[in-house]
Amino acid sequence: MTQHFIVIGNPIAHSKSPQIHTLFAAQVGIDIRYQRQYCPDDEASFTAVIEAFFCGGGVGANVTVPFKQVAYDCCVARGGLSEHAKVAGAVNTLLLNKALLNQGVPVTEAIYGDNTDGQGLVNHMTSLKWPLKGARVALIGAGGAARGIILPLIESGIAALTIANRTVSKATNLVNELSAASPTVNEQQIETCRTAELDGQFDIIINATSIGLSDDTLPISTELNCHYAYDLMYGRPLPFLQHFAARGAQTSDGYGMLIGQAALSFERWTGHRIDVIQATEELNKE
């Protein structure tokens, strides 16, 4: 029996999710159909799309920009949220809450949200053998991309986290919001600063912004160094990674995170665990 999945976004034509999940299905031997779903950029349209999809027998949906916060709001009012989604304030994975369905709750009121972005990042770094436990980590950016990865980074056992943002108040507000939402975040000592003031030596620096793509120079200190540099973006030359590679750091773009978060979504939906290393090798051949 064919299982149906979608990825919802605007724009959406560029999404690699159908290719990735089709390969996952082939790896574990199940029959799926995974499609891109364009949606007008408003909450009513998004809600109509997901309700129609799940009422029509859909199994799971991925959510990409600009709908992750909208998906969060929909799940707050319906079938609930995972801990990672609650703390992130964003949802990238939708499925049905089977416990509610078994209680006779209508499908439209049993839509459950998860966020696998940060766990996908941590899993990718672990596969690269980057030492997260005890690491001193800097995170550049305080927007939605950064928000989704902070709790999983802390859960991985890092020793210290500094969040840098062009506007330091935004970084400080983010820390306060996440600390209030999660005891795990609250227990971590997190520093904040302006991006240009971030300096010194870190084990890992993560870029959760588009810095460098439209400027001739990176707005970072010449005194900033690291052993490992990760950019959440992928699919183009990334000045952030080029800069730290020239300083001797190991680097990675976010393609591995994309595959990692997708594998976790697939497992949530189907119960099948994916060999991500094998899948990545296959995808790189295509």
C-alpha cells in the first residue's frame, strides 16, 4: 500500500525532499509517494492544506519556509507538540497523534508537530566525528534557524555556548525565551554578544545566517578562530566556510543536516531507521 507524504513551502520547486525520501523508502523497502506542495503565504491556506492532506489519508508532512511558525501555532491548537518543537517555537514535521485518534478525536484535531532540524545537525556533526561533548561553541544568528538547534546542541553535552547576533538584544531575548521554555536550556550558561564582537578561540562555530553572501567582507572579527566551522546553508559557495578553511578549520555546509533531519522525520512517520551515511553516499552520486 502506497503511503503519501508532502513538503509544504513557498517557494517549494527547489526542494530536494522528494528525492531524499524516495531514496529512504527504497533503502527500507516500502512504497511511498512524496510530493512538493506549494501553499499561499497565509495561515488559513496552510491550515486548509494540512487538513485536506491528512483527511485524505496522508501519513506525514514536512514544513519549510515560511510556515514553520504557522505549523507550530496549528499544532498548539490541535494534537500537540514534541519537546523540541515547543522549545524551538517551530515545526518542520507533521504527523497524526494516534493516541488522540484512538480516543475518537477527529483527524483535523489530532495533528502533531515535531522539530528535527537541530537533532539532524547534531547527528551530522557526530557522523563527522566532531567532538561536541565538552565543546566551546559559538552560534552566529538569533533567528528561526538558530532557535531550532539550541536545545539539541545543549543536549549533546557542549560545555559552553555563545550566541552572536548583529543586534545583541535579539540574541538576549532568544536566550530568555528558550530558558523559560526549557529547564535544560535554563541550566546552560549562555553568553550573548554582537556578531562583530565575537572573538577568541572556539571548538565549533556555527553560522545560522546568510552573512557573506551579499557582502565583500565577513562582518566578523579577525581574532575569531575555531577548529570546526559549520554553515547551515548549502548548495552554493559559502564565504563563511572559505574563511575558516583558510585558517585551518575543518568545515561543512548544511547538506548533511538536511539529510539528517529528513531521516528523523521519516523515522517518526514510518518507524524505519535510515542508514544516513549510505543514503548520503547515494545522494551524492545523483
